Amino acid sequence: MSIGSLVLRRMALLVLVLFGVTLITFLVSHVVPGDPARMMVGQRASEETVARIRREFGLDQPLHVQYGRYIAGLLRFDLGISIRTQRPVIDDLVTFFPATLELALCSIALAVLVGIPLGVWSAVRKDTVVDHLSRTYSVLGVSTPLFWLGLMMLLVFYGKLGVLPGSGRINPFSPEVPRVTGFLLVDSLLRGSLASFGNALYHLILPSFCLSFVNVGVFARQVRSSMIEVLNQDFVRTARANGISRKSLIYRHALRNALIPTVTVIGLSVGDLLGGAIMTETIFAWPGMGSYVVDSIGFLDFPAIMGFTVFVATGYVIINLLVDIAYTLLDPRIRGVG
Amino acid sequence: MSTAAAVRGTRSAAEDQNQPLLEVQGLHLEFPTYWGVTRALNGVDLALRRGEIAGLVGESGCGKSVTAMAVMRLLPEGHYRVPQGRILFRGEDLLARDEQGMQRIRGQHISMIFQEPMTSLNPTIRVGRQIAEVIQSHQDVTRSAATARAADLLREMRIPDAERVAGLYPHELSGGMRQRSMIAMALSCEPDLLIADEPTTALDVTVQAQVLALLKQKCVERRTAVLLITHDLGVVANVCRQVAVMYAGNVVETGPVDEVLASPRHPYTAALLETIPERFHRDERLRVIPGSVPSLLHPPPGCRFHPRCAAAAPRCARERPPVFWSTSVCAGGDRHGAACWLLEDRDGNCGWEECSP
């Protein structure tokens, strides 16, 4: 299948996914008890004010009309007005999203850079001490609760040792970095400020280590098992029989084939990180989408919650598309088929 | 032998005769398993001269492939033992080489092709590149020179439009084309010995004949010795000059193909020949050898074939027969030998006359 038709197909799928996701979120958010209009104006406001707000935000309309309006807005990239911040939800998300993405990408990069070599090492040295240690770590990584790990790391490195910052993306007293892309690492470099870059990187250490802790184990396990499978295949034997060096055998012949299933796992992890940012961002006071949506939930800010959900669902579909594109690059058998 | 040596010319006949290219001497090989030790090879002897094409035949599980894999040292290290025996290649024991040393042998001096053309090439690398990588591993050539050489080799294997095919991935080729590419890869560094493990078994019959003829022609041109592993005696008759028949980890009969197929001396070889269905006999029942290959965990004592042998005597169950050789030398200088007690009984001096002039 060509990449063009793949993209078109996924875009069509995205429409279906968004329809389903918005419908479910919309219904759920309207059956939970609580009155957003009342939350907005406060407990002491008069009934008239509440009624006016309700009318203003269309909350007095029947449910299907409200949903229709929401969808109509969505088509124009209008996610409504946040009840809490009084700003368009799309603007809020665009403000907070880069922080989340920056953290997610850093932690994925860390997990890939550590997890894949660990998996390869473990597969090549199967049933040795290295392999046993790496497998033990994998099980440990998968079964460690993230919030517990985050809190413990804060306690040790921030609380006791005081060697790493515990909250935020950058030292609040450091000079302002003008926002261009929203990614502090990029913006500080664009500005030419190495000090700010270093500081932003410094703030990324704890949360991205914490987020990658699980994924290192997941990736290592996946790479290990696919490497072991690939190393037993006939074409590896052919390569050996022709005197191909061990290095080329492992990295050129085996790893490329073993990466095909691994890419799926990495893609799923990126999706999880976007949706799962809520926990880490809360623990490390990271000003990203996760923190934003937690605050919005406390405020019954339905447009914001819906907007977050739509954003994450879109992210999932796009990541799946990227995974499929990566497949076609890694595996020529997928190209030209379909 | 003499005619073949004369053709070779450059190498002295004495060198060829005194020192076979490959000589497997009394090779014992075992796999320790959970249930006990599997004695896969039980004293295998084989000899192959430069430029010679020899067949290694036998039923599945008789140790043909294990012998080949042992020569290439491709069996999983640490999962097998060689309690006895040597594998001499150009006079040097390959068992003494380390993995790095074997890497230089493989592909360059000995190469191997396998049965499964569908899975034996890397699906993610273009065919030409895979061949070029082998060339680059053994020769000091540039990437582009190796790539050009790969296309030349494919053309030589009678692949039409070789430049284009070199840029294709294995899944885009037919089974026959893949096997031709495998042969091209195996011959890319002009090895002295090519081990072909059932190279045509997975191909359909018409393609089989083409690929075999090609393999034979290219190896004769290059004077590459071939050890052709097969269970198909027809293939052996067509392609090989020498044949060794294996049964349950032993070589039971060896000699020039014409002799062995025309007058087999070992009952197993005879039985194997019996199983070949004759053409055009519609109502004929297919003949089989009764019983099956014994478990190598608990092989029968004495001659390993005796439980299935129609001519077995009490002695066969007690003592392992040595190889008895024919007293006459056949055309080419080879002798016909078989490991069977029947041969001793026939003639007091442990031999027999054959080889009509």
C-alpha cells in the first residue's frame, strides 16, 4: 500500500474514531451529577445569573442539539470556550500540549536508547547473568506503580539529596524564553540561551526518567523476544554460512527484522504517554495537558475535558499512522501490497 | 580420478591424491538433551577431492544435515559435543578453529546453500545487496564494485534482467529465482567447497532440473567441489560422481555413483533403491523399507540397520561391521565400500571383485 493511500485511509478512520469518542465523552459528561453553570458563577450567584450562563453556553438546549453544535464547531477546529479559563479550549490545549509532548518524546527517546540495546544484549547473551538481570528489570519495570516511583524519586533526589529539581519545566527565576514552538528545549536554543536549555533539560530528568522506567522494560522484553525469534530464522543461518560478521548479523540482519513488532509497542507507548501524562504531570507539577485536564475536571469544565479527549484520540490515530508508515519503511513486504 | 586431475592441470595430481580437500574422519557428534544423549553421528568418514561432486544420501534424520552443519560449524555452540573425530579441510582441522577463524572460512572457502529458498534470504534487504555484502565481507572491494559483481553473478546464474533483479527484495522473486540467487551468493567468493543441503527439494520438478543443471555447470566451471545432500537418488545419479549413503549416523556405503546404484552392497542402499517407483507402472504398490529410522537416543547395538534388515544375522545385533572395500579399483581411482557383515561372508579376504572395464 502506498503511503498516500495509507494516509487517506487513516484520515477516514480518524473521522469515525472522533465521532465515537466525542459521542461517548459527551454523553458521559452530561450524565454525571453537577451543574457547570453553577460551578462557573459560584454558590452565591442568583438563579437568574445561572440561567443566563446556561443560555449563553447553550446548556439549556436538548442534548442532541448540544452535540450537533459541538460537532459543527469541531469541524471548524472550535472546541468551545473553557468554563474555567474563559478562553477557547483549542488555545488552552495549544498552550499546554508542547510541554506534554516534550516530556513524552524525551522519555520515549530515553526508553528507546536504553531499552532496545538492552533487549539486543539480552537476546544475544540469552540465559546468561546479563539476560537474567535485564529480564528481572523488565518485570520490575512493568509492575512498579508510576505514582509510587515518582513520589519516591522526588523524595530522594529532590527532598533528601536536593540534586534535581522537583517541579516545573524551568527555573522560574531564569530569564524568560520567548515562545516559538512551545518546546522549551527548542525555544531556548533558538534564542541562543544555553543556560536556559541546560536548565530545561535539568528539569526534564526526573519526570522523563520516571516515565521511561516502565517503557525501558517493555521495549527490552519486546526486542529480546523478537531478536531471539529472528536469530533462529533461516536467513540468519544463511548469512552465517556466508561468513557475515557477527556485528552485521545482529545489527543489520536481525535487529531490523526484530524492530518491526517493536515499532508497534513504541507507538502504543507514545499514545499511552499522551493520555497517561495526567499522573506524572500532577506529581512533578509539569504544566502540560495532564495538569490542565486535572484542573478542568475539578471544575466540571466539560468543554476542556472533551477537548483533551478529542486531542488524545487524534494523537492515537496519528501515532498509529506513523507506526504504519514506519512498517512500510522497515518491511519491504508491506510495500506494494494491498 | 586421473582424467579429472589432467583437466585440472595446474594442481599436481599427487597433491590431489594425497590430500583430499575435505576429509571427515571418524566424526562422532552428540547432543545432550533432557532425556539423555542423542548420538547423532557415530563415526562418519567422508572424503572429497578438489572439484569433485559427491552426493550424501539417506532418509530424514540419518545425520546428513548434521554432518554438513558440523563441517560449517553452524550448530549452536555449547549445545553439542564432538567426543571423537576430525574435520580436515585442506589438511587443517576445522574443529580447532575459533568462531572468528570460521567466519573467514565460511563464504570464502566453504559455503552452503539450504533447502528453503523462501526463508533463507533476508526479507528486508535487496537481493543484490545481500550478495554484495558477502563479497565485501571477504574481499577488499568497494561497495559499488561489490554491487556490480553481484549483478554479474546473477546474470551468470541465467537470471534475465539481472540489474533489475538485484534491486528487488526476496519476496518479489519466484522460488527458482531465489535459489539461483542463493547459489550466486554461495559462489560469489569462489569457494573451494559448496555444501548444498537439499537445494532443490522445495522447488517444483521442472525448476529442480534447471537449478541442478546450473549448479553443476557453475561448479564444474569453477572447479568447486560440491557435497550435495539429498534423499533423491535420481538427483545423485544425474549430478554426482561419488556417493555416500548414510543411515542413523553412519556412512554405510560409499563409492562411485554408477557402481553403488548398479550393484549396491549394503542392504540399506538396496532397500532405498527398491523404494524408487518405476515410471508408467500405474497399479504398482509403492514399496517401503519396513520400520523406521531408530531413535538416536537409544540406537540399536551392532549394525544400526539390523532391526530393519531382511538379511540380518545374529552377529549383526552384536558387532558393528567395519567398512569392507572392493578389491578392484574402479575407473577414476575410487573404490566401492560398504559396512556390512554380509560382505565378509561372501569372500574370505573381506572384499569382492567388480568394476567391469
